[in-house]
Amino acid sequence: MNNLREIWGSRFVHYITELQKYLKYVFTGHLAIVLVFTIGAGGYAYSEWLKEVPAEFPAALLAAIVLGAALVFSAPVTLLKPADTVYFLPLENKLGMYIKQSLRWTFFSQLPLPFLLYIIALPLLAATGTGTRTEIVSIAILMVLVKRVFVVTEYNFRHACEGRNVWTDRAIRFVLAGLLIFNGLVGNMLLLPVIAVLLGLYSFHWAKQRKEKPFPYDHFIELEQNRMMRFYRFANYFTDVPHLKGSVSRRGWIGLVFDAPKFGQTVPQSYLVRRTFIRTDDIFWLWIRLTALSALGALFIPFPIVIFVFSGALAFASAVQLIHALRAGDEFRMDMLFPEQEDTRPAAIKKMVRTVQWIQAAVVTVTALFLYGMAATPLLIGAVIIIISEATIHLTGEKEEFE
């Protein structure tokens, strides 16, 4: 296919098909229940807080920071592949058509997030009397224009600098976007043209710099691979993803937390499973994220029954995914070379999962004390996490033995 528009079209269809294949396992009934409870509780808490928010609350500043940050992240979705470094070379003079389609999709796919945050911020702006109706509508229109400019600017910057110092570019655009939104909300309309001109000059500068550099295939291919890998890691929380490539980190602080192994005194499988959990990025950060999410729920959800369901669902997700992740792996492991009983690994996995789930229960219980105080509710939340985790460990173990 010599027509780059057709190449983009075929890749885009494959990309959407790939997303649908995994998203159907992500957005299930269980997640819908969790989202309904979370959004409902969060919306109620937000509405109750708005009734007491003081008129002098810096709503314009907060909205400018949040919306500016949402607009700044505009990494281009190119759908490039490693083979393109060879096969696209004869078509490089026509690559602009492919990039045009890429930036168009990037713009439309990334625009909903800042608008969703803007809609959430509107009740706060109304409660504090920030911005007139005309100014609110004007900011919405400006956000569309700014997002379009930012998508093109980030592409030009990455092209010209081959991805180096991208955070410097984002910091500059964040300041400009924040100033634009803040001055628009507080009514300083005279400054808006000045800031808009600065944005235009900054974008024009990198458009000019881009024309002097060859297309950095390696950078945009790596950027695309990292983007898809983040999606696969997210989808892997809900189903097995064969495309996922795990990563391992050293975690130098392990030596400060755990004693060094001693010959004849250390249980090999417990030692290996413990370090597998801590050093494997996907497993370790999965547990960290779910624990943090459960703690945030305990901090902001004021309804005991809701937080019981919420923390219980996350405890189940943590336990079952840790068990499956620690049991998965290559058919051959180095511990198979040692004269250790084969049945000791499942017990070591259960012990490890039980330990980290007790830690999760303790973290969430302590966090819940800030909202509920010295009452029975925080202790019941911890008890729910422990009970759900123990039941998950027990039932998952029985299922594996039956199979």
C-alpha cells in the first residue's frame, strides 16, 4: 500500500479492534457496580462540600491548574511500528498526510478528559460566583483551540528534539494554559490576546524547528510501544494479555526490610515468592494502586455500607490477581533445580498474599480513622478486607487443586 492514508486507515481499524477485544473484559458488571458506588458517593460528598465552600475559595486558580494539566499532556498517537523505519523511508516525503491523520485522532481522543474535568468544576465555579455565563462558554471554546494547538506543538517539539526535554515543553505550555484559563475565569479579558499570541509564537517556533530535522522514527515508535504497553498492563488486571512484557526492578531497600538468606534456616519458596512480589513491577504496583484506591475510598466515602462494598471489592481484586500473577510464569523456574518439595510453592504464595492483604487492611483502617474517628466503622472496614481476602485465598486454592 503506497497510500499512507490507506495505511493509517487499516492500522486504525486494527487498533480499535485491539482496544475492543480487551475493553470488553475491563468494563464488566463488577466494575460497573464499583463505579456506580464510587461516583455516587463522590458526587454526594462533592455536593455536600459545595454547600459549605467559602466564597473566597480560589476556584479559578484550582480550575486553571487542573485544566491546564489536562490540556498539556498531548502525546501524539502515531500507530507506528518498528518496521516503518525501513518501509516508510521511500514515502517519507508524503509522511505529512499520515501524521495529519494521527494528530487528528490524537486531538479528538484526548479532548474528552479536560472537558469532563471542566464539567466537574462548573458547580464549584457557580458556588463561588466565579465567571459569568459568557466567560464560562468562552473558556470552553478556548480549551478546544488550546488543545488543538498543544497537540501540534508537542508533536513538533518531539520531532525537533527527538523526545528530549519534553517535560520542559510541557511546563511552559502548562503555565501559558493556566494563565489563559485563570484570566478568562476572573474576567481579565485584556490579557487573553497577549497570552494567546505567546502560545501562537511558541507553537510557530517549534513548527519552524521541526522542518529542519529528519523524522525521528525511533522516538515515535518507542513512544507508541510504551503507550500500548500501558494499556496492556491496565487490561492485564482484568484478563491475560499475551502482548504484555513484564519488567523487574532491583528495589535496593529490600535489604533493609528483609534479612539476608541463611543456609538451612530460610524457606526457599517463601524467600523467592516474597522477592518476586516486590521486584516484579506489574505485581507490586498493582497491589500499591489497589491499596491506595481503597485508602482514598475510606478517606472520602462517608457511607459505611458503600465503603464496605468498595473496600471488599478491591480486596477481592487484590487477592485474586496476586495469586494468579504469582502462580503464572514460565514453565521452567530456577527453583526447580534445587531439592525442594514441589508442594511448598502454593503455600508460600498463600502466605505472601495473606501478609500483604493484612497490610492493606491496616493501611485502610488507619486511613478511615481520619473520616470516621475512633469508632467501629474503621475496624469493620479492616475486618471486611481480611474476611474477603481470606475467602478469596481459600476458594482460589480449592479451585486450583480441583483443576
